[in-house]
Amino acid sequence: MSKPYTKPSLLEQFGLRPDPNQLEHTFSNGHRLTKVHTNHAPVYHRRIGNPFPLLAISIGATIMLIAPVLLGLRNFTQLNIVLAIGLPLGLIGNFVAAMFAYAEGNTYIATFASVLGGLLGGLSLAFLPWTGIQAAYIGNAASVQEGMLDLLKALSLFFFCAMIPVFFIFLASFKTAVPVAGGALLIVVSLILNGANYIHYPMLELQKGCGALFIVVGIVLWYTALAVLNQEEGIKVPVFALPRHDD
């Protein structure tokens, strides 16, 4: 039976809870439509796919690539490899998710994706030769090694500054779900650890701690993306939603 359109809560927009307008969704010529009642007459609107899985997979994949470098696994030491995923997924993938989140009216996901896309993309740009960022430090140093140390000290400022907007995202996540709020908090802690590491590089304990937390965050975000994708297919995966006053 048809009913007036109900504005989804944040958890429902995430896809972490069932869609309250499930009965109003239909397919026509391969397009997903949602029936909205206007002046007692139904109007059909194109539905937009949930951008949260792309956000979670993009962030998770990028930091999971950074983690082995920070941990020094198999003697990986150069962060330049972050370009392989940081630009296509960390930057473009998150910006695409943000674009559709804005169109969907989901301010939280739009902000989350925009901020993390800018931060991960900015970190990637620091290692692109044609940006001149590396050359600016290496060219004015007595040696390449000294120049790289100066670059890492500059990146420490980047990590400390990045921590502030991510902390705001964490403060706004108290009505979402444990994986989302926990992931945001662990990212904040990781950024602080790596910022401190690069100021007095090398501080291997802090660096490896950051790498370990990045692995945990990557797994948590991938798990949440899987939960949302399965939710749309009617398969329930527990996500431990946080309590809301409007429940």
C-alpha cells in the first residue's frame, strides 16, 4: 500500500537500516524510481545509488596501501606507491561519492567524502614529480637525504592539519554506527601518530602504530561497505548502529 514519502534518517541514508520508502520504489525501463506523493498525485523520481560503499572502499583501499609502507613490510619504505590508489580512488572515487551524496541530500557522507578525498588526494599530489613539491625541498638541501627529511617534516604539518577536519567528522558520527564512528576516531589517532613520527623522523614505534591502525580502519571500512551492499540485496550484516533520539 502506498504511503507518503518519508525522509530517511542518517542510518537509513547510509543503508545501514532498511529503507522506509521501500514500498514506493519501482523499476521502469531499467531505471530505479521512487514514487513521491504531491497534492495526492504520485510523481516518480530517479533514484541515486548509495554513495557510502564507494566512500568506504576508496578510503579503505588507500590507507591499506599506505599501511605496509609505514610498517616496513618486505622493506617497503617509499610512500610514492600511494599514487597507484590515492589518485583514482582516494581522490576521484571520494569526490564522485561526495557529488552523489550532495544530490541525495546526505550532508554527512558528502562532507566525509569531500574531506577525505581532498586529504588523500593532497597526500598523493605531494609525490607527483610535476607538482614540484619534492623538488622544492630536495633542491634547496645539501643532499637528497636531507631534502627528504625536510619534506617529511613538512608532511608532519599536513597530518596534524588533516587531523582537525577528521576530528569534526568523528564528532558528527555519534548517531551513525560503531564502524563509522570507530573508523573516524582511529583515523584521527593515526594522523597524530604519523605527524609526531615525521617531526622527529624516524620514530618507528609511532610509525608502526599508525600503520597497524590504518589496517584496522581499512578492514572496518570494507566491512561496513559490504554490510551496506548486502543491505540493498536484503541480506542483513550486523553493523552495531549507535542509538538515536528519533528511533
